[in-house]
Amino acid sequence: MQIRTTNAHVRDAAYAMPAALFMALLFALPLFSVLHQSLQQENGGGLTIQAYAKIFTTPLFLRVAYTTLEVSISATVFSLLLAYPIAYFLAKQSPRRRALYMILVLVPFWTSSLVKSFSFMVLLGQSGIINQMLGAFGIAPVKMLFNRFGVMVGMSHFLIPFFVFPILTSLRSQPLELAKAAAIMGAGKLRIFLRVTLPLSLPGVMAGALLVFILSLGFYIIPALLGGRQDMMFANLVDFYTREALNWPMASAVAVLLVAAAALAAMLLSKVRGGSSILSEEGH
Amino acid sequence: METRISGWRIALGAVVTVILAFLLLPSLITAVISFGSSNQIVFPPTGFSLNLFRRFFAEEGWVASTWLSFRVAIWSTLLALFLGIPAAYALTRGSFPGRKILALFLLSPVMVPHVAVALALYIYFTEIRLTNGELRLVFAHAIATLPFVVVTASAGLRHIDPALERAATVMGASRLTVLRRVTLPLLTPSIIASGLFAFLISFDEVVISWFVARAGDTTLPIKMFSSIQFEVSPVLAAISTMLTALSIVVCVIVATVQKEARSD
């Protein structure tokens, strides 16, 4: 019997072996070589923490770290404010209509970030559509591109759908009777929302916030295209050290710190109620 | 009471409309521009024409990049399906020690920032001297798409009643026959969905490709990325429209396939 179970284990696991092997060779091992690279001396030799020591005394890195945190936190807050009403609205619809409105959230979700960035350049540029419209009213052009504003608009646009899904899940898991009971007892709509619906949806908000924050930390395209020089984030710094400074140990050290930050947030996410389901249902 | 309810509704409706407009209008405006008759970016367009689309197909560089992206997307999708579907089967139907850790490992590329994966593969491919540019892209994209295939296929497998498989086994079908004649046919909608998602992710992938691709191998997103940086060509409006249309088509097919599967 014991042998049979062991055989069954091996047979079951065998189906996952090609994927596991592929991931070990082309994902785990390369990430390990980044860690190894980050511990290299710039001119060869043994292992050292030189790159890390250097990084924490480089003004460029400290500035980028600050920007990355600042941008990620504000983008998380902005996209929460924009995602919550949509999730709330979707939760109120009949399943049929919800599926229909859901498409309006899914299409931007699946739209390439390059298409989004290009569209925002057309809209927000110095002679872009919005400034053309303002000009028609005699208003001088406003700078909305290649600065923090452009980055915020682009990132929030990208992140809203990621935030809608966990909030919607948590809103839909609330028993309808709760709101009804509150209404029977005389609570108005706003009161029901503030005292019943909102508090009960906080786990979804927490899970969504962590997910969106993790995604924000790694943004590359949007800061590169819609931001200015001062909006450089971690990912852009990795690119800078790899391509322009040709300093692999420094690029690797930044990447290791970025992965560590994301892993920390992911660990928090798995502790949050509803967070573990996000980790396994990302593709929906 | 009545007025308060409708007041709440109207306020919510207004807010949601504005946010949805923010989500949808940028791509929509770009689409309108792409059909304009001018060779520049003008809104509202002065007339209707397919000039920008014609320019896209006339310029060799754009067409070549599109073909490269298409080939890479096809091969990486096939690779991700070949690896991911059996893995999903093992994770949902099998029981073996370390199953949870294996699941976490296979899904982990989603949680690791793409730029780290990009740098990792850039260094690693250099170290192991993998010089075939297309193969580099196919491997890299398969890593990015594998988690989506595993998740979508696992969700599909969880919806298939194991009793059906057990019934076939009781009636004497071998494990492989059950897999081939019962499980896989029932899983077809999920396989199609995950394949389409994987294709779309690969076709749109920028960051990893930007690091991993060699000088000659310019995928469509890489070419778009450098084009947006250095000269905002109006042809980009036409490309954006086509990419958005592709996303919509994929969403609609997936929605239809999965709806049919559920109503069966």
C-alpha cells in the first residue's frame, strides 16, 4: 500500500515536472545569477557587498528610492479612489448587466501599456487635445506631460482594473441581508454604506492595495514615457545601470532590492484575508 | 426617502460614468484619430481615410516587427500551454507533498517585477551564450505567460466534476484514456482562453523584450517604445487602434467560449 501511494505521488507530480524544470532553469537560476552578480566586485575578484554599500551612499539611488515609494503610494491611493465606485457600482448590478459592464473594465485591463501611454501623450501633450481645447477658451497651455502629473494619470489608468477585482469580490461576498436589515432599522443609504458595506469591504481594499503597490514598485514604461527625468523609478534605474552605466553589479543590486520589496509586500498580501485568493486568481 | 435613494443613485451613476470615461476615452480618441485624413495627429479629424493604416503596411520595419512579434507570441504560447496545462492538472488533481510550494513557484513570475526578470535573463542568456534572438524572446515570454496558463487551466479543472473522470475509470478506462477522452475535451474552453491570454501578453510584452532582444530583433512593442520616445509618429495611432481591436477580440472570444462552457 505504502509503495502504491508513493508511486501515485510520483505519477501525479510527474505532470508538473516539465514546467518545474523549465522554471528552475530559466527563472530561478537567472534570478540567482542576479543575486550573484550584485555581490561581484566591479573589476572582478571575490564576493563583496560593495555594490550595496555604494548604492546606499549614491544620491541618485536615494532619490530614485524616495520617488518610487512616493509615486507607488500616491498611485495606490488614487487608483483606490477611482476603483472603489466602479466596484461598488458593479456589485449592485444584476449578473447579466454586471458581465456587460465588466467588459468596460476588462478592455482597458487588456490594452497594451504602450497604447495607453501613446494615447495620453496625444491627450496631455503641450499641443495635445486637452491643451487645444483649453486654447479655444483662451487658456494658456498647461504642462501635463513629462512630469509627476503625467505619471500619476498613466499609472492610475493602468492600475484601476487591478483594484476593481479584489474590491468587487469582497463586496459580492457580503450577505445582502445585512444592508437590508440596516435599512429596515431606518438607516439611510449613506449610513448603510459607511457603517456596513465599507467596513466589510476593507479586506478586499487591503488586498487590492498591496497588489497594486507591488505592481507600482516595478513600473517602467509609464515613468519612462510620461514622466520627466525627476520621475525615474527603480525599474528605470536598473535600465540606466544596465545600458548607460554598463554597471551590472549596481543594476543587479537595485533589482535585488526591488524584488525584496515586492516579496515583502507579497508576504503581507498572503496574510491578508482575501489576499491569498488574489495570488492564485490573478488571471481573471 | 424616495428622493434620497435616487439622489444617491444619480451621484453614483455620475461618478462611475466619469471614471469609465477616463478608462475608455483615451483609446477611443486615438482610434478616431487613426482614421483621420490628415497625416498628422489632429482631433477632431478633418475627414475619413485609411492613410495611417496604409503607411503602417507600406513601411517594411513595422511589418517585419509585427511578424516577429507574431512568431514569438505563437511559439511562446505553445510552449506555455505545453508546460502549463499538465502542471495545472498535477496541481489540481494530484496529491503529493510539496504541491502548494510548487504552485507558488509556478505562479511567482507574476509577483516578481518584470524588470528584475528582464535583467536576470539578460545576464543569464549572456552567461550561457544563448545567441538565437528569437529563442531568447520565446523563452522569456513563456516565463511571463506560464502563470496565466496555470491559473486559467486550474480554474477550468476545478469546474470539471471529478465524478465524470471517476465514472470513466470505473468503467475501465485507463488514466490516459480518461485524460484524453474526458478531461481534455471538457477543458478545451479553458485551454483556448489561456492560450489567447498568453498570446496577447506575449504580443504586447515590452520590458522583458527590451532587455532580452538582440539588436536586430525588434518586436512590435520594442519598435513602438522607441518610436514613442524619439518621434511621436502618427502611424502609432493606427497601430494602437489595431492592438486595441485585438484585445477586444480576445476578450470577446474568451467571454463567449467560457459562457458556452458554463451553459453546457
